Amino acid sequence: MSTRLFDLNVEEVLDNWEVRHAVREVIANALDEQVITGTADIQIRHRKGDWHIRDFGRGLRIEHFTLNENEEKLSYASGIIGKFGVGLKDALATFHRRGVGVLIRSRHGTYRLLKAQKHNFDGIVTLHVEYDDAPADTQGTEFVLQAISDSEMSLAKALFLRFSDEEVLETTRYGEILRRKADGARVYINGVLASEEPNFLFSYNVTSLTESMKKRLNRERLDVGRTTYTERVKTILKNAKSEEVQRLLIDQIDKRSLGEQAEEMLWIEISQMALNLLSQRQSVALVTERELQESPDVIDLIRRDAHRVVVIDERQKTKLDSQMRAGGPAVRTFESQMRAGGPAVRTFEVYKKEYNQTFQYRFVDPKQLTSKERKVLSLARKLMGLVGVSGRRRPTIRISETMRVTTDDTGGVWDQDQQAIIIKRSVLSSPTEFAGTLLHEVAHADTGTRDATRDFERVLTKYLGTSSVAATR
């Protein structure tokens, strides 16, 4: 049994570390020892003015004060906080600098901090560990810290997920998704606070680190940049399966127009995921602002077909188009996407193709019409003449028993592919309904204007005036 001095050779003190950061390293090492040895929970207690932090593992040895990568910790895939052998020495240097007394006991000996002359270098005083190798009657390792306030210890514990009363919403193979607290979200890495994110939708605990993350994590573990964990957080979200997490992501879509979206939605992969989830759960059509403004007639049809219009940006549209191309034809109907087994989304183009495919005609030969129906149909030439559409400008008219298979309220349509106005046979039962339906479609065929546009309204107004004047002659 003897007392010896061990030079810590601390050359650089982390000036921005407070006492809480040094305590964090002690707690982290205790938690790692608990995980590796499978021993009882660590203890953090206040006794007679001192704070005691204790694990029940194998006990600290003098070799642990050297600076080396810990091969044992590096071999653990997850759950281990410290791996690079710098935390303990940085913590001891910070304690000494901040006036905190340190006593460490394990079954391998007792350790204290003191300043002493460097061996063989007179006048150079450095921080040493005074090592008494007399075995202590204790299991594991106990740190006794003097002159630490209760508030500083509370701040140190708050740096750990274990002591932060976080609610886990879902656990994936890459990490955990936590419910965001009222004062903001946090990102933990292996259970230790890495950063605060006031505008995130969730908090996260990354438990599977990429090689890039390991390289970017700095020695101080303070102010970890978002670029360090962004890709891992994306991966955690993309692997989320819980109903609540998916519901909260979907809810974010409608917050775009209010300017209240969480920052995860700025990541194109996550916004695309949310749009796919929304499309699976609700009958929606995803359209851009440009499509909304330029094609109000199609938007009106979308709404008439009981689809909710959801506005997306051009970047999201491009991503969704790429998604569909990857699964087959560039533009599919919603139903064909579902049959293909991929994510089914109804974009503007998908809806138009879907809409066109709902028209299934069963054309009727005029000779098969009743005399009453032929009489109504014979009004067509005169009606078109009233609005100045005659000669070669007169479009072909065809009669069909059926129109759209999804609805019965479509009486007529100008079909560009057929190059004809298609009138549903039932419309011929009323001269008034036939006249209105015919002239509506003539306006489309004659001028190329679309429903619900100002140009189309001008054409109808012109037709109304022209036919009214003609009727008074």
C-alpha cells in the first residue's frame, strides 16, 4: 500500500465548460459502466453538503486517467455515451479550475486532485491525481464532489434524457422520437443533450451514430451543430410507424398556409412522407399554387369529386413526380398506383388522367332515338346559329347513354380526343336542359376556354347577348 502521484498532463482547459458539464462527464461514465456491466442503477445523492455519484460496476483504476480510446466502449453498437477517453480528464480539470473538491473511491484505491511539481521539471506545476492504492471497501466507483450547488447539479442532470422526464412516442432502430415539451424540443445523442431545437415538431434521442456523426461530435459536446444529427433524425422519422407520430406529421401539412410548420417539414423527404401519409388516410388532391391559379376549372372538378385540395410547393411536386416515375409510368391514376403497391398520391396530372378515364361512352345511333328525342336534337343547328356558330365552326354532336362512371350529374362534355360534343341521352328529355348544356359545351369547343375562368364567362355573356337579340327579331 502506497501513495503515488499521477500527472494528468492537462494542457488545454475547456474555458467554456461550467461545473455542470464536468458533472455530466462523471454521470456519463457511471451510466456507461452500468450498461456494460449490467449492474444496478447509478445513484446521485446529497449527503452532508457533498454530492455523491456512484455506479456499481468494476471500479475505477489508475489507468483510466490516461487519454486513450476505450476499445470496450467502442465495441458497443449503442447505449454508450463516452468512447474517446477525454471526458474524465476534462471534468477533473474543470472541477479544479472551478474550485470543486474531488474525492474518488473504488475497490482499486482512492484518488484526489492536487497541484504538484512536474517530475524532473523544477518550477513547472501541473494537475495531478494523488493515488492511494489501499483498497476501499466499496462496490463500483463513487465520486464525492464538494462545493457544488443544488442548482448546478440540477442543471447537470437535465443534460440527460434519463433525468428529463421525456415521453417516448416511438422507438426505432436508429433512435427515439420524443414528445416535444412546451418550451421547445431537444436532441439527445445516446441520452445526452446535444442541442435545443425550439422549432422542431419532436424531440429526438439518436442511439445509432453514423461514422460522419462520430467525426463531427466535438470534444466539448457543446453547441453540437444541426448538420451533425440532421440525417439521423430524418432516418428516425422515415422509420416511424406509430399512429401518433404519423398523425402529428400529417397535421403539419395544413400549417403551411399559416406559416406555423415545424422545421422538420423543410426537409423534402419528411414533407414527402407526410404527404404520402395524408394521401393514404384522406381523399386529397395535391396541387401547386400555379395550378390553383391557372386551372380553376380543374380545381372545381376536384372539389366536386369530394377531394380536398391541398396546396404544395414546386419542390414537393417535383419530388412526388419522381416518386411516381420510379414506380412506373410518369403519370398514373390513383387506383393504378395502389395496385402497383407503392405510395398512392393524387397530383394535378394524376387527377386529370383519373377524371378522363371516368368517361365511358355508349354511343347511340340517332336512328335509335325516339321521335321526341330526335326533335330536341334537331334544335342544335338553330341554337348554335343563334350564337353565331355555323358552317365549319359547328362541332360534331354525339349522344351517349353514359358519361362519367363515377357520377350521374354530367350532362355534356367537349371531348378533345373525340373532337365532338358528347351529350348524355337523358338530357334530350328537356329542350331547355339540352339548349343550356349544348351552348355551354359549344363555348368550350368554339373558343378553347375553360370552365370557371373569366374568358369562359365572357364567351357565355356574349352568347347570352347574341341569342337574346336574335330572339327579339
